[in-house]
Amino acid sequence: MTGEIRISSLNCRGLCDRNKRKDVFDYLQGLKNHIYCLQDVHWDVNLVDTVPVEWGFDCYFAPGSNNSRGVAILMNKNFDFKVNKTKCSKHGNYIAIDVDISQYSITLIVIYGPNTDRPSFFHEIQEVVEDFNTVHCIIVGDWNVVLNPDLDTMNYLHVNNPRAREAVIQLMNELNLFDVWRVFHPTDVRFTWRQKSPLKQSRLDYLLASSGLLNTVLSTDISPGYRSDHSMISTSFKLCCVSLGRGYWKFNNSLLKDEIYVKLIKKVIDDTIDDYGCLPYNRENISNIHRQNIIFTISDQLFFETLLINILGKSISYSSSVKKEKHNRERFLLRGNSAFRKQVCRRFKYEGSH
């Protein structure tokens, strides 16, 4: 297979009930995506043999209990793949597979992050990735942690699970992972989970991918969920574009002469300082404090790494938008030239006939 692969993820809020499970399976099959990553399925060990039969194709899952946790990877039969290795949490919080799709090796991990401030869980995820040691990595699911409190939450009084959030940021830095949706939607405010009373929303569901996969992303979106209070997230990759190595994004020096880009990066720096300045500072007075005197809520090293990854993400998304705009202008000019040539040809034919 050298074409598109679409991965969708959904917190199901329980699929222990057979009727709901069949209904959701029918819905997913109708989407005709390639891989479905499910969280909070509530499948225990008694369903190990039943679920693959009901799904109708390969299924990998980490059992939880019949009323909590449990994650799964459902493979569709519309593409070729080979699973070499699997590993799962004994508590049903993650399932990891080492999968070959065409000639590409990918570690795919589906997680259901603890709803408590437990950074050790994300340290364990990092150990799994390092143990599998494949070229590319995708981690997707319900993280129960937001990355950017300003853009990813509404009506939150404080940042939930701050130590776990710090561990996720560290995971991204050390494994060179990127929040794909945020890279392509740097300023959009969209939520994947909502609570009606009192009204509360956040983006808890997202997909992290290694840098070598970023240039293969065709689309990434958030769509309504199905029989759940979570939205479905989906990302499409063009695997024929995947580099065989881990890949590095190269900075275009001409961006330094782009006034819009320079202003964006300065804002990224200011926003990152605002996000991690200690509580005595706030957005109203932090600009009046000399940068050298600011104390951060995380270590200086972690702040520096977080700043770098924020700058990199903004640079990639800006470069992508500039490239797309340039491509659209070229197409417009080519269409215009083509229309002009046709008009000239028609005129010559008309004049030559008289």
C-alpha cells in the first residue's frame, strides 16, 4: 500500500453493552477509515474472543473492567499491514503495536490517560516507544491533559494534572513528537470534550506524531463523536511520502526577513513566558518584569525545550501556509495564462478566416 491511511480516535464511554457495541461498530464500518483507536471501551477479559468476531477483522485491546478503562485498536480490511509486536497495560490504559504498513515501520499507541495527576504513566509510555525502537511513532487517544490551557480549555479554574502535563511535554521533546492538529491549526479554538452543567470544555483528545510524518499529513480534523461526550479526531497520512529515516525539518533562513513570521515568533515567546511564569505574575503585569528576573513554574531546561518545540510548531505551520498560498497563486496564474492563450488562439483563427 502506498496511498492514504486514515486514523480515527474516539472515547466511547463504554462498549460493554452488546447492542451499543454493534451500533458503534456499524457506524465505524460505515466511515471506511483504516484504523480506529478506541478508549474507555469497558471490555474485560471475558470479551477477548467475542469482540474480534463482532468487529469482523483484526482487533487488539487492553482489557479494563466492565465499567471502566480499556483501550483498543480496530484494523479495517481495506489496507495491508503486518503487526510484529504488541504490548498493553495491565490496567487497560494503553495498547501499543509495532506495525508495518508497506515498507514503513510505525509504533502506534492508543492511550486513555489517567484522570489523576500521575506523570509516571507518561514515563511508561516513553519507555514503550524506546523499547519498540521503530522509525516512526504515533500516540493517540484521550490524554486527560491539555497542552495549551489558553486555547484548549473553557471555564477551567486551573490547569488540571499539572505534573502529568509536564511529563507529556517532556515526552514530546525527548521523542520529537508534535501535536498534529495544533501544528495545522495554530490559533484555532476547538474542544473534544464537553460538560453541560456547569458548562466546561477542553481539548483532551489529540494525536502526536514524530517529525518524520509531519510532511505526509493530508488532513487532520475534529468531528462530532458518536454516542459519546467526546468528539472524534481523525488524521490522514500519505504514506508514499514518508521518509525512510526519522526525518528533520529544515529551517528556511528567508523566514527571518519575513516581518509577519518574526512577529509570530515573538508572540510565541511572550505567550510561552506568560504560560509558565509563576503565580505572582499575570498577563497584566508580567510584561513589566525584566526577563532575567522571571521565575517559571517548570525547570529552566524544560522551559527552554518547551519554547523550542512551540517555535518549531509555529514555524512548520507558517511555512506550510506560505507554501500553500504560493501554490494557489501559481495555479491561479497558470489558469489565467491558459485562458489568455485560448483567447489569443481564437482571435487568430477568427482573423485568419477573414
